[in-house]
Amino acid sequence: MPSVKSSSEEPAQNVERPWKVLWQRLDRLDRKVSRVDRRIRTIVRGYKPLLEFSEVFIREVICRDAVDEAVLEVLMLAGRDGMLPSRISGILEERGFKGVNRWQVTRRIQSMNRRLKREVEEKAAEKRGHRWALTSFMLDVWGATLKEAKEGRLV
């Protein structure tokens, strides 16, 4: 006669391998969250012409730390003409961010572009010659840059 397992034996198996069960559940939840994120991004892309993005949302999306925020502020000060990465790193060093060289500035701007492109299919900054400048999308979000507002030439 085959042995009949009681329902009390099944939890014992889970006690032996609780982490495996937890990892499986975590993987399932992670896949569900990823699917929801993709759906939300698709909806945002579809309604993008009708949406107005706030500065707070853009900062949350593209800035990982204080250095990213400082790079963004320097680019806003640079205006439409942009600024060389070496000059941006010099300004960051004056503001107390030591060890950020021009290559790191370029990599940070490129990673900010990737993060924003993943969310709303736009770039934060673009190359103009050797200089980095904010895109028209970012200028629309922030309105006039601080430099242009000071000079009185609002375009």
C-alpha cells in the first residue's frame, strides 16, 4: 500500500529550503513589476505630446546622486551654447566635488541620457561640437536657463 502523505509533511519540505521558495516568489514579483513598468512607459510615450513633465520628475529620473544634480545645474547655467566637459569638471571641483574629471563628466551625462531615454524617449543633453548642452526638451521643461534669464535674451 503506497504511503499517503499528510498535509503536515509539505511544510516540512519548505522548512528545509525556505530560501528557494522565497527567491522564486521574489523572481515572480520582479517580473510582474517589470511588466507594469513597461506598460507605464508605453502609456507615457503614447501620451507624451499631451504631458508636461515637471523639473522634479526629470531630476528623479536622471539624477542618481549630488554629482549628477551638480552637472545638471552647470549645464543649465551654460545655456544653449553648452560647455566643455573640462570646464564642467573645473566648476564641479570649485563646488567641492573632487576627483570628477572630464571623462567622468561625459560618462555621467551619457548615463543621464540613457535613464531619461528609457523613461520618456528623450535626451537630457547633446553634443554641440566638443561641448555638452541641454536639449530643447530639457529647456522646455526648465523654461529659460539661468544664463539667458540674466542676460535678458529669452528665445
